[in-house]
Amino acid sequence: MRGLLLALCVVLGFATPAVAAEGAAGNLPPSVRIKPLMVPVVNAQGRIEKYTQIEVNLEIGDALRLGDVQVSIPRLHDAILTAIYKGIDEGWVVRGNIANIPALRRKIDEAAVAMFGKNVVTRILIAPISRQSSFQ
């Protein structure tokens, strides 16, 4: 009976103390997905030609803090957009492409540390998703 209960917990995604203690393969840390962010593609004249979308996932190192991070998603969204716009100004994001991912990650990490303290957000995944058509 105990084996069946353990298997059911694993299938449903519930962590049990026995599974957590074993460090079962495939157990990933919790993460928070920030909805896709619209990033302007700015031409040499400073005009917006089109938009591209970037998705950001934050890996949470301390599962007990997951709720704090989830409640703060609107603030995180704003902080990440601020970092992306700074990236455009600094040349880290060029014509919708991320030219300097480490710098952009550092800026997002600084915002996360300011909100939650160190080691709450342990990894930042930045992925471009799609491009929107031009305005013309």
C-alpha cells in the first residue's frame, strides 16, 4: 500500500519526504514563468519597426519562497521590462536580438535580489519566442 501511495504522489507531482531525501532524478526546482514580454525592435532612427516577444523563467532555489515570488509576479514583470529597456539603451538588445545575455541576466538578478534577497532566484532563462509583423 505504501508503494502505491508513493507512486501516486510522484505521478501527481507531490514531493514526499522519502522522495526528497533520495534526491530522485528528474525533480526540478520550482520555477515561475513571466508571461511573454513585448520588446520593441528599434531602428537606427530610433523608431519602433516591430515587436518581438521574450519569455523569462525564474528558477526558485528555496521552494518555501515560491509563494512570495508568485505573489510578486507583477512587480517582477515590471522589473524585467525595465531591465530589457535598459538593455536596449545599453546595446545589450539590438534589433530585437539579445546580444549580451549575461548582462541582461545580471540586471534581472539584481532586481530579484532587491525584491527577495540572495539565493531565492537561482537561475534565469531568457528565451525569444516570436516576432511580430512590421508596422508598415
